[in-house]
Amino acid sequence: MAITRTAMIDDDGTGTTGTILNNAWKQELYNQIDADFETGTWTPFDLSGANLALTGVGIYQRVRQVATITLQIIYPSTLHAGAASFTLPYPAASAYHGGFYLGFGPYPLRFFAAGGTNKLDILDHANGQPRINSSLAGVNMVIHGSYFV
């Protein structure tokens, strides 16, 4: 049979008094820890203005101020000449202006998350210029990266 005990921090070194870590205190601590961690899925939506039906569901994990995403996405057939971009699960931190790279695909691409937005832009790896939707028609890509939220 287990013995139920309440943890005590020995504040004064006597071993007889201290701060009792009761269930309410522990629950508050656990709630604070849980608030710094989240995992789930999200469906990216086209932000290029073409209203494209993107095929793909991503997974994300947020630990404190860092979100890590993994996403397989297939671009539909389109002739739209707008700059390719789609939604992220969280807005990027306002001070963050960075990007991450495509893991797998027909050619290397670069991705850019502008600070203060939940928009991920797709750029050409070689010159950093925005890729247009029609250049990605039918492309199946896997994206993995982390960004500050």
C-alpha cells in the first residue's frame, strides 16, 4: 500500500517547518508548465489571393516561444501569377525575420516568415525572389522548420 505524502521544502533547515507543496500549489505549477507547451495539427490556407485549395495537413509543436512545424503540401494546378504563400499555425514573433528550407521536393525552395504575421512566403532558393503560384502547380513538398512565436 502506497503512503500518501505531502512534499515540504525545508525553509529554515530544522526539518520541522517549511513551505508545504500541496495539491493546489502543484496544480498551479503544472498549469504553468502546460501553458508553455502545445501540439496539434493545422490546415494551411492560401494567402496569395488566388483562393487555392491546398492539399495538406501539418503538425506543429510549440514549446514556449518556439514553434516547430512539419507539413506535406500539394499545390493545385493553377495559372495564377500571385506570390505563393500560406498560413502558419502561429504568427511569427515581431522581431523575427527568418526562414527555413524545404526538406524534400523537386527543387530547393526557401520559406520566409515575416514578423508579426502568420504568413509563410515561398521563395526561390537561388535568388530569394517570391515563387509564383503557377510555378508550383502540382508540386508535392515537405516542409520542416522552426520559428519564434
